[in-house]
Amino acid sequence: MSDVVNVDDDDDVVVVVEVRSLDVSDVKATSAKLSWSLGDTRHVDVVQINQTRIDPELVSVVYSASSNTSHTATGLSAGTEYEFYVQVQSDGRTARTDATRVTTGATPTDDLGLFSVSK
């Protein structure tokens, strides 16, 4: 979890940007559901999900939106390890979750719920 707290000197207003608790669930051969909390963040400009395929490495931004707290990553490769983290931007400030690694099911029949998740 990463929190950014800034004080605006002009108005003495505390601006909090935080994102917490990335949870990856319902991992299947070609998809995974991600959810997270925005904590005390009042305004969000962008929520960005970053996905890294571990071997061979391929980094990509798979989703970018405003104020959402869940997303289903699709188009994943079966039997492949991925690392996800969520990054939030607000008023020029950024916070991100810790990375979570998952391995998708080896075949579409693994969509019955056989997968692994690690942090």
C-alpha cells in the first residue's frame, strides 16, 4: 500500500491519495478479477492497472479509468504467471498497491477454479 499525503500551503487543505488491498480472485485460464479500495481518496483522476507477464516479460497497462474499484483482466495466456498492481493518480499525486502475482490455469478446463495467487 502506498499513501501520499500533501498539504496545500495556500489553503492548509490535506490531500490524501491512497489505494489499498489489491485482491485477485476468480483466476481462470485467460482471465482474473481484480478489486481494490481507494481508502480516503476523495477525488481520482485515473485508476491504472499494470500487468506484467513474467516469462517472457511483457509489461502493459491493461486498464485505465476513473474511480472504479474492480476490473476483470481478460486475454491472459493460459498457464502463465502475471504480476498486477493498481496505481491511482489524483491532482498530480500518485499512489500504488503492492504487486500481486497470479498464475493462470493451464487450460480452459482449469476455469473450474484451479489457480495460484501470491503476494
